[in-house]
Amino acid sequence: MLGCGAGSTPGIPTEMDEATGTMALPLTETNPAPNAYGLAAQRIKRCTFRRLTQVEVAADRVYDVACLFPDRRRPIPLGDLDSAMPICNSCTAAHIFRPDED
């Protein structure tokens, strides 16, 4: 049975199960804030071989990332911070990350 029963919000239809006498209210869907679950923002591991170069792009802070592993002589360009993050975070080279990152 559909209708607006006593104690319900006016204008919102509810369904009542006559056998049990219980009423189901429609659930409102809410999108939680991106960090509502207390998760830390994803970040790039701190590496001793990474070189960051600031690039002027309008009013934004943009950094180019280069990897200097293994000999610090020839940089390997990795792009900006967003594109370098998965590459750097999946690196398995031994002893290149700061001690608090291992």
C-alpha cells in the first residue's frame, strides 16, 4: 500500500507491509566526501635518486620528475608528479628510498 502515513515525511511515498506492520522508507543516496573514510591521500615515496624541476604553468605548481638511478649521471624523464607516482611507488631497487619509506 502506497501513501503518506502518520509520522512520515509529507510528499515522500512509503511502503507498508500489512502482514508485519513494518514500513520501508526510501533511502537517499549520498556520495561520501573523497576522504570520508579517513584514508590518507596517495603520495609518492621519498627517494634519494629522484630529481624534481619546477615548471611554470600559469598559476599552478607543476613539477617534472626525473629518475637518476643508478649512477646519477643520466636522468630518465618520468613526466609530472601524477604520471611518475605509479612508477616510483612500484620501484623495487634496494636502498634507494629513505629509511622511513622502506
